[in-house]
Amino acid sequence: MARTFRPLVATPNDPILGLQRLVLGLVMFPHAAQKLFGWFGGGGLSGSYAFMNGMLGLPAPLAWLAIFAEIAGTFALLVGFLGRLGAAAIIAVQLGAVFLVHLQYGFFMNWSGQQQGEGYEFAVLVIVLAVAVLVRGSGAFSIDRALSPADDVGAAYRTTRVGY
């Protein structure tokens, strides 16, 4: 396996990490499906682009990049292939959502229907789960794990551990 590819797929056989990745992918799937297919009340590709480009004022290339990042990142998390890149894409999209949309509404989501929009608490949870995948990899039950030779996993894990 090429040296540059190894760190992207190397991951411990950690079932909790695998569960985190899978749950994050499942939670993000409806959001990606809104953008890709127009499911769950979404606008599909054209509606999502119109919102990001028109309402948010993102330049066309960034709007398309954000849409692609959420869709590709979600599918990468679901199957656990290049999960670190998928997690990075989801983090970038959520940070953009916080700063462009949700920050003005405060922390809390609009549970009571009293505010004009949704706060950023959902994005914080998504970002934290994605950071775990970004740092440690896709974990068990993933294509990345299947591609991780036993000798590579320990080295990748030691070099990506944070704080311990």
C-alpha cells in the first residue's frame, strides 16, 4: 500500500469508533439525501445550490463544493472508506453552516418554535463525532479497517492519538 494512502485508511479495530462513524453517517444521510435527491423536504441539487449561492451568497464553486462534500462525506462515513476524509468534509460543511446560518440563532435548536431559525447545538455534536473519526479513523466494520494491515494500524494509531 502506498505510503501516502496508509495514514488515510489505517484504523484500530475499535467497535465503538465504528459505531460512532456509522451513527454519524446515518444521521447525516437524510441531510445529504435532501441535497442529492430532494428527499425529506430537501431541494435536490438545484434547490440546494440556489439556497447556498443565492441566499447565503456563496460563490458557485464553493456552493457546489459544499454540496459535494456533504454527500461524499456522508457516504464515506457510511461505508467506512476514506473515513478521515469524509469526516473532514463533514466538519468543514458543519463549520460553514454554523458561521453562515446557525450562529445568529444561539446555541439551542428551535425546539419550541419560538425563534426564527435553528441554533448550532446539532452542528457541535456532529463536529465532535467527526473529529473522533478524523483523528482515529473509521474503526471496526469499515473498508478502511479491511485495508489496514495489522502492522500499519498500530503505527497509525500511535501517531494520531491526541492527549494520551
